[in-house]
Amino acid sequence: MRGCEVKWPIAALLALLPVPAMAQTIAITGGRVATGNGGQPIEGATVLIRNGRIVSVGRGAAPGGARVIDAAGKWVTPGIFGGFSRLGLVEVDAVAQTNDAAATGSPFGAAISVAPAVNPNAAAVQVNRAGGVTRAIVAPAIGRDLFAGQGAVIDLGEDMDAVTRANAFQFVEFGEAGAAKAGGSRAAAHVQLRNALYEARDYARSPAAYEGGRSRESLLMRLDAAALAPVVQGEQPLFVRVERAADILQALALKREFTQLKLVLVGVSEGWMVADRIAAARVPVIASALNDLPQTFEMLAATQSNVGRMTRAGVTVAIGMIDDNDARQTRLQTQYAGNLVALAKVPGAAGLSWGQALASITSTPAEIMGLGAELGSLKPGRRADVVIWDGDPLELSSAPEKVFIDGVEQPLVTRQSRLRDRYLVRGAAPSPRAYRQ
């Protein structure tokens, strides 16, 4: 039907195309804005977002054509960056088909990557997004040996492209858990780790030689050796889980033997006892926020002042959810950070300032991952992961009102909120047959 063909001007055709959400210009005006850099909030500031990135933060009017969001009386912060989690890997712990945290039956260790297993549709992803979490460090759990595998950084956006950076780090369990996997002692775990790093270095120097016969004499499988090669070359961080002060020092000693290691300590309940040594080694820490009980023999000196004391000593500290419902409750980092602010007011205790506490769950984990130039703060040029809160985000009673990831506003609806709305008012919505009288 060529006679019915209508020719449209190019401009008109372009006008009919959907505009990508990231192309929006958004001005969040009048809020109390905390950039995540460790300082105090800016009153009455405007956060300008364009093409999914932060353009500016300061006082000023919104530009013409921008979508204006009035945040007067609200707080505006970077999205919460989960310092350590297993978000997207677990639905039901006891149901093996929904739990991809640990590959207990696999012959591989270091070569395993969590990235293909991350489920963006996991219920915990929705719940934590609604709690203001926009990015998270996701770590595997140990399987057959002390090498858990390679973790990832993910975003919690409502799409199927969750992985921000795959193979972002290698995770190793030291201490009690590592000793159990290595044959029953910390000495065996230390030998196994050092041997693996030596074999990885051999692989990095000559993959062909390793594959041509050297691997037959090795404890590492070829793919595990290949996965550890970037670690010994300083191209991939090595996360080492340690709690006891003596184990922390043994982990730090690895840097003297493998000088290119980018070491990150995880857990670190007794870190305050050797904080000066951690600071001198310039090794960052992702710590459990409020461990204060001797839950295990490697945590006998745990104290709530641990994070504050390490920070005072000059250690870079982020907060993570190590063995603390880490598959579901990353959103509680705001509560833990707020507790550290309150702890600073307790005589004899060591906590954090408000700005330091916010940084420990936003910009600091991003910097530890080498992503500080892209994520974790509201500095110009950063990705626009932004949360508008109805109150102080470090107060337990506060909640997000709007969440943006890469400048795209995210839904805050979860299965829990749908159930709440369904049954909040009797008769407001049709009930399942079992609920009818």
C-alpha cells in the first residue's frame, strides 16, 4: 500500500521515541544534603543530576526544563553502599536450590565467581533497595578450602543487569574457619595460602609452563591458579577474613612476602589491639560494626569501640555485615552507623562523628573497591546513586522516600509492603479464601 505511505519529518520521528530515564535532568532542591565525604550536611542545597550523573551540589535554583523534586525538610545522601554482603545469592538458607553462597561440593575454589549466580529479582534485593541500599559488595562463602572465590560489586536497580564489577576481589577465610578447611590449624591455613600465592605467581610468570606439566605437582587446579594470578600481581584485591589480633598480624605479614598484594581485612573484631600496625601497613578494613561479645575464641577482645579506635589510629574503615544476616539485612548498616555516632558520646568509648559514620557506609567502601571516582558520594561526575530520606538516615525511625540508581528512580515496593497494604485495612482488597469468614 505504497499510496498510503506517510512520510514524517526526522525531528517528528525522534520526538516519538521514548526518552531514556538516564537522560533526565533532575534537581533535588531545598534538602539537607550530605555528600558522603565525611563532613556535615549542607542546609538547603540543590543536587543536580543529568544523564545519570551528579552535576553539582550547592545552593542555587533548578535549571529550566529539569524535573524538580522538593526535598525541603528532607535529608539527601548518596545511596548506601553495602560493605560486605551476600545479597542476591541466597533466598532460603536451608534450601540448597536457592543458596548459591558456597560451593561446598565443587573441586574449585579461587576460580569460582559469584557474578553469574547473582539474582536481581531476589526478595532481599527489593527489601534492601527500599531501605536505601543502592550498591553492595557481594562475597562468596568458603566451600572445600579456605578460598571462597571471587566476589562482585552489584547495584540494586530494578533491572536484570545487576553486576557493576565482576571478579572484583578474591575472598579468603583465615582464623578459625580457614584453619578448619586447611586441615585443622592456623599454621596449616597459613601454609596453604602462601603456597597458593606462590603457585599463582608461577602461573602468572609462565602459564604455558604451568599447564605443560607444572600443574601436576601443584595443589592448585589450573583455573584456580589463573584466578589468583591477578591477586599476586596487584590487579585484584585480596579480602582476608580475620578476627584475632594475632591472625591480623599474620595476614599483614603477607604483604612483606608478596609486595604487590592489595590486601583488605574483613571482620577484624580485635583490630583495635593492633590498629597502629594496620594503619602503618595502609591496609583498609571492612569491619563488623558492633561486635562486643566473645562469640568465639578469636573474638575474646571484641568491643563496640573497635571501629572508633581503628579510625582514630588512622585506619580506613568501612562497615560490613560479616556473618550478620549478610544475605538479607544490609540495610541495617544505617542503624549500625548511627549507633557508632551515639557511642562517641559515651564516656570512655570510641565512636564516629556523624560524617565519618555516613562515609563508612557510602564513600569508604566505594574507595576500598577502587570505585571512589564513580560511586559512593555526591561529588560532581559520580554516578547518581541518591536517596531522599524523611529524616536523619542514621536514625532508626527514618526511611527512604525516593531512591535513584544511576539517576533512575527506583520502585520501593516489596512483597512485605504489598502484604502490609493488603491487610492493613480489613476489606480494602479481596482476601484469599482462607482469610474469609
